[in-house]
Amino acid sequence: MTGATETADVVIIGGGVMGCSVACNLALTAADHGLRRIVLLERETLGSGSTGRSSGAVRMHYSTAVNAELAWRSLHIFRNFADMVGGECGYTRTGYLVFAGADDLPSFRANIATQQSVGVTTDIISAADTAELAPGFEVADAAAIAYEPYSGHADASGTAYAYATRARAEGVTIRLQTPAAAIETSEDGSRVVAVRTATGERIETGIAVVVTGPWTARFLAPHGIEVPLVATRHEVLHFRRQLDVLPYHPGGADIGNRIYFRPEGQDLTLVGNGNHSDVVDDPEVFAQRASPSFIEDVWQRLARRIPAIADAELAAGYAGLYTNTPDSHPIIDRIDGVDGLYLCTGFSGHGFKLSPMVGVLMAELVGSGVATTMDISPLKLSRFEDGNLNSAGYGFDVLV
């Protein structure tokens, strides 16, 4: 099909869980906005980028109302996925504990209040309550502990495929192994007119939605669009527990030890540290196995909170990519000066757990010009130039 031309009302670039959620939600609301010819382009296979190496956590502990509300509204969709989307997302309720030290206590209490203000079910609980929820955890050093009873995890790749399946059923065309090469604009650069693929095809369209994760900055740079994004490598480990010692445990995050963790399957524990410092210049080339130094360090950190892990067996270790903004909050916005160009990126390690609601909001933004379900003005691209960055909350990036 080299050189062929087709037309679409919307072209979505990127087939991770976020792009699939956007495509599905646009298709489901097509009657409201008339955008019926939707094409999604994916450079490889669905979920082959950051989605396939997501830790899959579903929780609401954030330092800003916008992220907490995104996560809370997304949880509602995860919990009702079969009815609201169709298919299986793998949502598993485990509960989620957050451990804070004395130095983080003021921010911790403020963050809990922020989360509660947008409806999140969370509260600070006692050490005795924690011992009942998580037998075998070390809690004596924690100045405070929060608990989210409805949090847990889900299957990131499975969720992407479920959204894609529903999108196809609603008429979306999904083109795999079809990298987007460029966005074509009018002669004066004021509006989108087409998207070109790497094979030379031209898709005439007035709307392009860029959902390309760690490839975003590279993709937009030739168009003269600078976006403050940095790709970083994060690592994840799976430990096989001794079931007679630790048969089960909830998920959680440990601010002082700078780790997050959750159960996986019958006898595994997943752990990571949300590191944003290992910068990757080329998203095509990075070490995809966990490093020996990471394994040793994180194993020790996790064992401080869950002593039984000291005798666990390392079952697997891998690495994936985050796409980070300076304030660790995403960009969900239209590009000023180029009518029809939309950006959905920079989720900084939080994308999967926010993806259901982000798809809803992007469909509103693209379809009617404004996101109506909730206020996403703190996520505008212009905040970086204006200096209106979102609060960091802790020195632990994954909990921002």
C-alpha cells in the first residue's frame, strides 16, 4: 500500500493501553461528536511498549487532587470493566498500604486529606489494624500507615487488548506494524491535514492524537514542537515466597524505603522502586533485564518491611520505560497553534492506573473541545512555560 491514501476523522498514534482506551472511548461516543472513522496506528503490536512492562498497580495515593481523582474514577471503571467496556482487565482487589516515616508525616497527612476530598476511600489506620491486614509486616518504624481497601492490581496488556477489542467492535480500524512517520499540516502550519506512515501511506485527517509514550519527544521534534519529556528505565522484580511463612499479603508502598510492592498470582511478590533517574536517550535501546545491583538493593529494602522476603527466591526481573515530565504529572491537552493536534503523554509511571479515565477525558476533549467529566487544567502543556507545576509531595517519584 505504499503511497496509498485513505481518510479518517481521527488518527490515534500509539497502541498501548492509553491509545486503546482513547480509541475505544472515542468510538463509544461517536454519536455525540460524529467522529466515526477512527484509525489507530501502532508501530509494533498492542502494548509492546511501556504497557507490556507495567507493574499493573491500581491505587489512589497521590499528592494532587487531579491525579487522585483520575485514579479514583479509573478504579470505578476497573471494578466494573466487563459491564462498562467488555472483556477482562484482570482487576484484583488486594488492599493497599502506604507506610510513612516521621519526616514525611506532614505531607502524608495532607495528601490523605486531598485524596479524601475527591472521594477516595482511604484513611490512616493503627499499627494493630495493619498487623491484622498484613501479618508478618514490620510496622514499628512507621510514623503513620494509610490503607486503601479497594486498591489492587490489574493486567495492563489484557486491559489494552480488551479496549482494542471493543474499539474494533465499534468500528475502529487498528493497524499494527504500522509506525507513524509524520503529521502533515496545512501550508501555514495551523492545522492537521494528514498523518503519514513509515511505509509511505497518507491518511487524510483533521485530527491526530499523539499517544506515543517514550517516543513522543522524538516524534514531535521534527514538527517544531518541544515537549519536556524524559524517558527513564525502571526495574521490577518477582520473588517467590514460601507460602508456609507468608501465604499472602496486600499491596503497598513504603515511602522511607522507596519501594512499592504487590502480590502476583498465588506465591509471587512484585516489587519496584519507581526510579526516574536512569535516563534512556533511545527508547529502542535499553537494558531490559534487572541489574544485579538493583536486585540486591531492592531485595534488602523489601525485606525491611516484609522480613519473610529475605528467604524468598528471585523468580524474575525485567525493566521497562517511564515517560516523565518535570512535575511527574501527565500532559493531556491540545497543541496550541495547530488545530486538530492533541497530546496524551508524560504519565511518569502512573499511566496504566489512570488509563480508563484518561480515555474518557480525551474522547471529550477531542469530540467536543473540552473535558467535562473533571477539571484537567492542571495537566495543560503550557504549565511548564508558565511555571505552574504540580506538587511533588514526596521525594519518592512513584508516589507523586
